Amino acid sequence: MTMTDRGTTYIDIPEAVGVFDDFKSMQAAMYDLMIAGFSRYDISVLGSEEAVREKLGSAFWQSKDLEDNPDAPRAAFVSEEAMGEMEGAIVGGFLFLGSWIAMMALLGPASTLAASVGVAAIGGAPGAVIGTLLARRADKGHRDYYRQQIENGGILIWVRTVDAQKEKLATEIMKRHSGRDVHVHGWSE
């Protein structure tokens, strides 16, 4: 292990890196890497714009400048399916919360079951609307994250590889999915 003056720890495990020009190709490469046995913990993408700015300053950056930069911030890959699940949870949570609040307000000795169910259904609608708006905002942030990387030269993927066989496998998979400038460097974060 080595340490830089910025406090980031690097380990002596080779890492394959590739740049992708579109989300679908990058996502297909990610899935194939995981199917081939790479752990999701060994695969990372470039961190958020805020993380890049915090760690590297506000200078304009391109993917080619960061692919071999040991200080480039990393983030976990979030799939479209995971985003869909999160959106569903947000909408469902707010729908439930609105229905629950409305139902609690009406549950009393004089309330009928039909009235309670009706109020819960009507009370859940505003919660569902709020949840939908928040879910759309989260999805937009996710899409903007990748769009910005594409505008700055492409989406970066790093894959830790433990031996020459894994290096070859990772680079082959990335190239197969239109990864460019695919290569291996001798360290990982």
C-alpha cells in the first residue's frame, strides 16, 4: 500500500480502465463484467461533479485526463433497474404516508370502514404526486451524471483485476462493448 500527500490510499492491484461513449454500452459492459465474476465492489465509475471539483479543483476536465489519475474520485455503479426500484420506493412511500395520515385522521368511533378507505385513497393521491416529482428529480440527476461525463469525453469504468487472466478478461469485455482507450494500470484506489 502507498499513500499520497492528499491522504488517498492506493493498493498494488492492477486495474483495467475504459471509456464509453454511451450509457447503454457502459451498462452492458458492467453487466458482463459482473456475470464474468467481477464483484460490484471491484468495479467503479467516476464520482460526481461535486466530488471531482472537491478532490481535483474546478479546472475543466476530460475523461482522458482522469482515466489514469489516482486522485480521480470513484463511485459505485447504479443500474437503471436500481434507479427504477428507488423511484418505486419513493412514490410508494409517499403514497403510503399520505394514505396513513388521512386514515389516522378519520379513524374514530363515528367513522365507517367505507369512509376510511375512501379518505385513505384520496389522501394518498397528494403523497403519490409528491413522490412522483421527487422520483423524477432523482432519475434526472442520475441521467445528468452520465450525460455530463459523455460531454466531457466519455463514461469512465475502472475494474480491479487480481491477475493477468482477469486483466485480459476485463479488457476484452470492455472492448467488446465499444470501450475505447481500454488498458491496465498497476494500481487501484
